Amino acid sequence: MAQANITSHVRLRNHISGYTDVIQMLTGVLLCCFVLMHMVLVSSVILSPKIMDSLAVFLETSYLAQIGGPIILLVMILFSPHGKCRSARWNCGSSGVRPR
């Protein structure tokens, strides 16, 4: 049989998997931004404890600390399926995250 007649049967990807790839990419970027900001804010104590205290006072008086809590919870909820999709035991197909 000629090589041209042999085909590998590859299942075509649908549009939903493309959208989930984009969503996963965006949540990865959000995670990188969160980790970077966390490292910068926590490492401000190395410069001076007064700097970290003044930063904490600023965040409390401008209510950014109260806004950040629900945002962190939302990020944690978003990254729960993100981590499961990358582990070897889980299959992240178009019908959602499910164990293999």
C-alpha cells in the first residue's frame, strides 16, 4: 500500500477547546501577576519595616485590602481546574475536567 493512502486518524479539535486554551492562558498570566505583586509587597520588609507598615496602612485606609480578599478568593476558584488540567491524571476535553 502506498504511503499516500495511509492516514492517521486524528480527532479534530472543536472551538470550545480553543476557548478553554485562551482562558487557561489568561488565568496563567493572572497568576504570574499575582505572584510578582506578592513577592514585591512582601519583600518590602527587607528595605525597612516602616515601609511595609506604611504600605499596610495605605492599603487599609484606601480599602484595597478589603477589595483584594474577594479577588484572591476568585483567583483561587479559577485556578482549581487550571491545576487539574495540567496534571497527568486528568483529561481536560471539551466536556469539562474529568478523571481518566
